[in-house]
Amino acid sequence: MPLSAQHCRSAAMEDVGAGSHSAPGLSEGQELVVPRTDDCHYRRIVLSNGLIALLVHDASADKAAAACDVRVGSLSDPDDVPGLAHFTEHMLFYSSEKYPEEGEYSKFVSEHGGHTNAYTSNESTNYHFDVNWDALEPALDRFAQFFICPLISPDGVDREAKAVDSEHGKNLNSDPWRKLQLWKHTANPGHPFARFSTGSFDTLITQPKQAGIDPHERVKGFHRQFYSAGVMRLAVVSRHSLDELEELVRDKFSAVPDAGIAPPRFAGDAVTPAQGGTLIRMVPQRDGHSIELQWPTVPEQQHYRQAPSHYVSHLLGHEGEGSAFALLKARGWAAGLVAGEAGTSYSGRSFFMCRIDLTDEGHAHAKEAVAVVFRYLDLLRQPGGVNKQVWDEMRQLADMRFHYRDKQAPYSYASSLAQAMQVYSEGDILLGAYSVPLEYDANLIQQVIADLTPENARVLWSSKTLEPECTEGERWYGTKFSAGPLPDDWLEEWRAGPPLPELHLPHKNPFIPSDFQLLEGRGPQPEVIHETATVRLWHRLDPSFRVPKAVLYVHMQLAECYTSPEAAVLAQLYVALLNDYLSELTYPAELAGLHYGVRTTVAGLLISVYGYSDTLATLAQTVLDKALDFRVLSDRFDVIKEKKLKDFANMKYDQPYQVALYNLGVLCEAKRWHVADYEAVLPGITAAHLEAFYPRLFSRCQVELFAAGNLTAAAATDFARSLEAQLRERVGARPPMPSQLNEQRVVALAPGRPTLLSMPGPNPTNDNSAAVVVFQVGPDDLRMNALAELVTQIGKRDAFHQLRTVEQLGYLVFCTAYWTLTARSIVFIVQSTAHSAAHLESRIEAFLPMLAKRLEEMPEAEFRSQVEELAKAKLERPKRLREAAGRDWGEIEPGLLRFDRQEAEVAVLRTLSAAEVAAFYREHVLEPATRRQLSVHVEGHRTASPPAAGAGVAAPAAEGTGSVAAARAAGEAAAESTAAAGPGEAAAPAPAGVQAERIALEVERIAPEGMWAWKRRQALYGAAR
């Protein structure tokens, strides 16, 4: 299907009506091509200083968002201050001449229902935020000061360098970061691509000072040199009219200085021809094997209309019948294959990558596995390998994704638009952002394929088994590696080999829809339209998102699924094998915009299907056919079991705060097995066990089914009846006994009995510690939910500012309202490379009275403003069908059924008083005698340094109980907090009376092996149904 766009010329400032296929209002002769379903209006303007802005009027937007992309990134770092571009990004969040209060921008955005963030890439730095739409003007004014007059203070430079260092510390054990740096380390050393780009305290402060460089002046100089209006692209999305947006942007951004610079350009020799044919061996952190190839090739950014790498990745990355992956999987060598333009690419050079995730057997045949990739490339070099028919279908699929795309939230949309404006021509901004190829160029595609030779490849082979050969250590991450020429026998096998008859180009995609008609009407909320002893069907007609798509949730509640750790592992193996069997069948569906998921739950099996309503039932039935006609193939079982063993083992490499949250879930959910149980039972499970388990799995089954979107009640009912008949006739399923129905219940923490689970970090090479502190509020209740959310709405920014910005505890700091099944809590999360988990919790404790003081002293006008901003955020309407259906499913699945939850909670929220909120906080968070507290500590593996003069070290969490240990920790925390506070900002400890009450309470300590004994002694909240 060729791209359809109506091109009509108009005056430069003419607005675009909703439903247009092109958007006039650009410079003369340019028209912005927009999706058929896009109801936004667009206008492009150029300010007097050269800054270019794209304004987007979205009448349905509850949030407004803006993003500014500055065309400077890490490739512009100076040699003597690695990471300076990223560091400058951090520093602009501090303050400005117009708004000198530190953190005022982030505080304002947070208090008005929004978010802030930024990222630094090779060639761009992208800043973005969103707020409740009526707060756009003051938020935009604060945002503009980033680029007009930021205050980059000397003390802020020193403090924020610690945050960057903590961010780098968080990434030290991450294999993707380690691989990225190895690609850089082994690249052309004379090219800026080869540098370390994150930055650390050493590169940003210590080394520059030793060389006589003032870091403060270097940040200011970098900003002056590169932050020029002419290389900035601004996108603003709001329900404001285009005229109003233009007035705002001209008023706020015209003062951005223009240095008259052009965007930095970088040579294409990041990798030289001499560096091709290289084999890099690497020892990863996680268990598993992979081999990745990268080739320098045609820069895709310069040829985005032809998108030659897109064509090659469409075929080489295919997973259907005849693909390289299908053959590798059939030989038992691969668990996954990814191909396409690598994230390391930049405007001057693209890197095409192909990564194979190897099985143990595939690792032993790594050379032969890669040879399959080269045989597929040989196929593309043959006559017909590059052909218009394949390109036309690829274009048809891309057109379909473009024209019937789900609407993005303003936050992500503004960010992606600002970035796209740096790369694509004015009329192609949206087409480029959604990767729509526009021109067929066989010669350019063949040029990419010609570049993908063994001699040009750089190969990164990753496995712990390679450690004896990895004798070097990479400087920034400490990764063990070695690098040298590819072995001659590898090159010989890859260069030439007989064609493999199993390989061929993909067949015509059978899942491409043809009916895009939208139904009429909209259900006010889901309702049960069909119910039997086996199936209950909920339905909601909802074509309001203007896309011909639908969602199905099929939750099969299986009594045998979670009766023991063995049963849970067998169910997981069943799902993993099912997905394995489906991969070749469903990959064309994925390309055609149809998506499915199958996963286990503590109650059974959840199948979700999303996509075009015309072909949705076809995909759903394809999944059911494999699910209900299941056979255990022993060779695939062995591969899946191997992968599952590695998955369980690799959980220890998660971030410490993730480990803490996982164990928190196990502690708080009444029925929840631990990954340690799975690791214990999986080795003894065989294919025969799974074969015997499968009939039992479906012996008792009850289905909760939800169909939403562009799907009639009759079609949904037909599917429900067919599903019930198939369950009865194909697997002999019967309804479960009442005693077998799953109960999802939550531990009810006791007031005044603080509990601590402390454990060493499971990864001995990770120096990070994490503290997760939970204050349980109770089961689902509209008023209590509103109180918890309002407390975190007010407190989250204060917590971030105090614990991260002022005290610099670590890069990751959160305060949020948190669900454990149907129970609500307030949770604080801090992760640090510099402090113990015990110290982190002591600083959280020291912060709590500060928030209490703010709540108690908050002026009524500010309180009412906080209430209204939270109300606006809660009433924000879903942007996409999946979001709306997911919200409804979140009520159906646990049995809560408050489909008007947002409106009902806002109605309660608006009745709250400041005194009630302060009293709630005191009872549930501040006061040790009444709060329900559970803490999880994950202690990092590092050598403790001795305390500085006048300071203390927090006591290890495992030492002592009760008042003596708590008093010691409290006193030492107060000493360390003074040292952590910035100039003029002493971190005050808790008031003496409150502190004395806290240290008098006994802390119940749980050893990891005692989690279940502790759970058995606790009361439980009742299930929702």
C-alpha cells in the first residue's frame, strides 16, 4: 500500500485541520505528512535567534509537554574531561538566574503532576518534561532558563559530579554498558567515538583539577560554546491553540543566545578498515553466551528515505519459516537473534549489527552459527535477494503502523519530535520518526549488503567460559577481554560455503488486515455479557481511540498451576515451550501489528492479544491451538530448561533495589514462591515430568475473559463460547472446586512492630547497597488511597532533593505510593555505591520529620493547589486503547471492579483537609508506635572505609537488635549527614522527642531463610473476592 498523503499548499502560518493527511504550516513548499488517524494540529515556526519549534495542538491532551533537543552530545566531549556533555546535562537542572532556588524547576513540575528527564546521546542532548496542561506557561518559563541563563555553581558542580559517579557505579555491572565500552575501546583511538562518555567523579573533578583545569569553568564554557539557539529544536504539545503556543514559545525562547555555530560534524572513520576482521572475547557478568557482529556501513541518517539498513534488518532479523534464526533454533544453537542498525551509529556512519543469543550447544558451534548468518547474506546477494516485492510489503507494513499508530503521551511525543527534527526534513519528521521507508533504491541496499563481509566484521563473543583467554582489563568497567584477528578457519568458513536449502525469503504475510472500519458507539464501562461455570466474559466496545484495534485478556485460572514450587516451574516451562513453538508462526503477525503474550500467574495462565480487530481472532486461535494441543519435544525442552536455569541464576545480577523489591513481594504476598525454590527444583525436572503435568494443568479451569476496543459483543461472545468448547473437548477441562479458587492475599503488618529483612547482595562484584522502606497503609480503600497518593505527591520531590541532591546518597532515590496486589503502601527506595543500606535507611528516617513539618505548616492555598494538581493527574485520560483496557483489566483481574476509580478517588481527594493529611502521615509513616513498617536491606560488597574525624559509620544491619543498636545507628547517621549536606544546607536530624521514641522500639529481624516462618505468624488481609 503506497503512502497516501494529500498535498496542498497554503500560507506559512495556516493551521492544519484535524484529519488532514498532510500538514501545511511549514516553510514554503513543505508539508508535514501525518497519519490518517491523527487529530492533532501542527505548526512549525522559526524564531529570530534561529531556534526552530514544532507546535502541536492536541485538543484531548490533559498534559502539556515540551522537549528541547540540542545538537551536541558525547562525541563533542573534550579529550581532557570525558563525560562533560553528560555532566552539563545534569548541571542544567540545578537553578537559573531567574529561578535561583536549587531544584525549583523540578519541584514545580513535580507539584503540577509532571515529570522531568533528559538524556545525552552521541550527537544530541534531549531535555523534556510534562505538566498538567494549564501549568504549561510557568513550566515553560523555567525550562527556557536552561538555555538562557543557568546558574552553574561551583558547589553544585562538586555535588552533581557525585551523582554522575553514582550513575556510572550503577552501570558498572551491566553487560550492555560493558559491551558498549568494549566497542568503543577497540574502535579508532583517534576518533571521539572511542572515548568514555558517561563521566565519573575522577574524570570530571579529580583528574581535571590535577591538570590545573577548573571543572566549574569547563561546564560553563561547554554550555556557552554549544548551547546555541540555531542548533536547538523545540517541540511543544498541549491543548492550547497553535496561536497561544506560538505566543508562549516566542516569549520564552527568543532570548536563547545564538552563537552562530553549525551542528558538529564527525568523520565516518570511527572504525577503520584495518580494524575489521577482529574477534573480541569478553567475560560477562550474567550467565549465558552471545556472539555479535558489527559492520560499518552506509549512514542511515543521510539516507533515511531509502532506509537501506531497514531492508536488510527486515530479512536478516526475520524469525519466521526460512529465516536464519529458524534454522539456528532448529539446530539447537540459538535462543534469539537480533539484527539492524546498532545504537552506536551516528550521522556520519551506521553500524549494522547481528547478535545471536547462543545456547550451550550453540556456543560450542559459534563459528558454524555465524556461518548461517553469512549464508543468509549470500542469499540476499543472489538475483532476487534485493527485490521490489519484498520492499513493497515492508513499506505496506510501515504505512499501516504509521497511519494506525497508537497515540503517544505528550511527554514521549515531544521528546521524539524534537529529536526527529534534528535528522529529518520538515515534511518527513513524523514519517522518519516512525521509520517509514519512502524510496526504493536497490543499489543502496546492495551497497549495505556488500559491506557485510567477514573481513569487515568486528565480532564480540561473550561467555564466562572464555575467561582463560581474556587477559586484559578494560579501563572504565574492569571488563575482562581480549582482542585479536579473527581465526583463519573462521574467515574461511564464513567467506564461502554451500547454500543451505532451509533458508529462503519470507512468504507473503497472511496476517495483514484488510478491514479498517471503525464501529460506532462506546460502552460506559466493562460489563459481563456471557457467564457459565467455566467462562465469564467482560466486554467494552470502545472505538474512541480512532484505531481499528482490539484487546483480549484471557486469564485461565488453573488450580494445579501454583500448588508447589515444582508445579510453578513446570507451568513456566510449559509457557516457555509454548512461546518457543509459536515464534515462527506468530512472527509475521508481529510484523503486521498483532501482538500476543503468554505468562504464568499465581492463579494460572494469562494470554493477552492486541492488534487489528480484523485479524485478532486469527492470532488468538493460533495461540490456543498450540496451547491446547501441546506436545513436549525433548530437544526443545532441553534448550528451554537450559535457558530457564540461566534466567533464574541471572536474577542475582539485577540492581540491588530490584532484588530488594522482589524479596519485598515474596514477604508480603501470602502465597509466593521464591526464585531460590525454583533453582532448587528445576535441575531434577525432566521432559517426562512436563508431559505428565500438562493434562493435570488444564484439568480444572475457570476463565476470566475481557474483550475491549473495536470488537462487537457478538464477536466476543462467539470467541468465549468457542474457547469454552475447546477447553472441554480438547483438554477435558472442568470448573474448579470452590476450595481450589485462588486467593491473592497480603500480609497485614502489625503496627509498632518494625521488621527488617537484611541480606548481602547476591552479586559479589556489585558494590551498590539498597534500602527499601515500606509503610503499609492497608487494603484498597478510596480515602486511604487518596491520602497515600497525596502524601507522595507532596513528598516525592522533597525526598529526591534532600536525599539525592543535598546529601548525595545515590543516583536512585524514589518516594511513591505502592501496590502489593490489593494493599496500598508508601515506599522509599534509595540505592548507593557509597553508603550501607543501614545508613540509607537512617537518612530516610531523618527525612521523615522534615516532611511532617512541611505537611503541618503548609499554607491552605498551597495545600488546595497540591490537591488540584493531583486530581488533574489522576483524571488524565488514557491515550491508547491498551492503556484504557489495561486500567479496566486491573479492576477485573483482582476483583476490585471500581471502573470509576479515578473519578471516585478524586471526589474523595477534594474533601481532604491539610490537618487530615498531616494526621494520616503521622499515624502511618512518622510515628513508630502506630506505623506498619517493613524494611529490606541489600548490602553491597565493598570494603568499609574508616570514619572521618568527627563522623561515624552506620552499624551493619545484621548487628544487634532493639534500642542499643538503633541508638548507635541514629547517632552515627546524624554525624554522617552533616558531612553529606551541602554548604549552607545542614541536614537536620529528627527532633529529639521523635528520635527518642523511634530508638525505643525493638526491630524484628528476619534472616532470608526465615521469611516463610515469619509470614506464617502474620495476619492477612482478606482477598478482594
